[in-house]
Amino acid sequence: MKTFLRILLSVVAIIVIVGIVVYADGSSLPVDHTTTVTGTVPAPPEAVFARITDIAHGASWRPAVKTVTVLPQDGGRDHWVEDLGHGQTMTFLATRTDAPARREVLLDVPGAAYGGTWTYVVSPGPTAGTTTLSITEAGFIHPPIYRFMMHHVLGMSYNLNQYLKDINASFKS
């Protein structure tokens, strides 16, 4: 029984120490960040821009998005809610749309633990019929444990890389 208790206490101590280290490291990381990814999409710029701005059909090509609810426009700007399926919804507002080259989107959740803006820049690709898509996230992450996870486990460009992968796949099918 003493051996079992010693092992149990050791495991609990290790978990507590790891938790403290993760929290301390996350607390030392900056709240604000800017990350950019760039890739080539196998479709012409007009088609890529149309896909990005067709918010009503976002769930049809982005597997992580289960449904999209289009809200009434806000001052002529697109406004919508994405349901990610596991009880998480995210409300977005397109703050700038310069067709067919640029789209800026804001996570429209006042007081959120994380958020920011995403800027999509569409330009002709390296070969005919392709597009160079650059996505820049200028964001913030308040919870230290989530900052730790994004910096050290997933990577700051994780969500942007997934978006680029999804839009590429949507033109290949």
C-alpha cells in the first residue's frame, strides 16, 4: 500500500509541476501575434476570391465548419456565425472587401479570450490558372495555457495552414 501511495503521489506531483511549467511558460509568451502563410491554389484568382467571400457555403468546403448562419449585413459588410460543431461558435465581420484582391475579417466577439483579424490577399499565381493566396492573422490569445499550446504544440500558423489546405482541396475535387 505504501508503494502504491508513493507512486500515486509522485504522479500527482508530476502533473502539478507540468501544469505550473505550462502555465508559467504560456504567461511569458506575448498575448499578441502576427502570422502569415502563403500558398498556391489551383484555380484563377477570381474563383479563389469568390470562394473566400461566399460565406454562406463555407461549410461545404471547410470540414471544421459544421454550419454557417449568415446574419444581416452590418453597414453593408458581411456578418456571419460559424458553428464548429463541438459547442463552439464564432461570429465574424468582413471589415474590408476589395474585390478581387483583398478581404479583411474580424472575429466579432467582444471580450473573447482569443481573436483578431485575418487578411486574405489574392493575386495571380506562378502559372496560368493558379492563385497566390496570402493569409495574415493579427491576433491575440489571453489564456496562458492556450498560448502555450499554440506556440509549442500546434504552431501559430496551424489554423491558417488548415484554411489553405481546405481551399486547395476544394478546387481539386
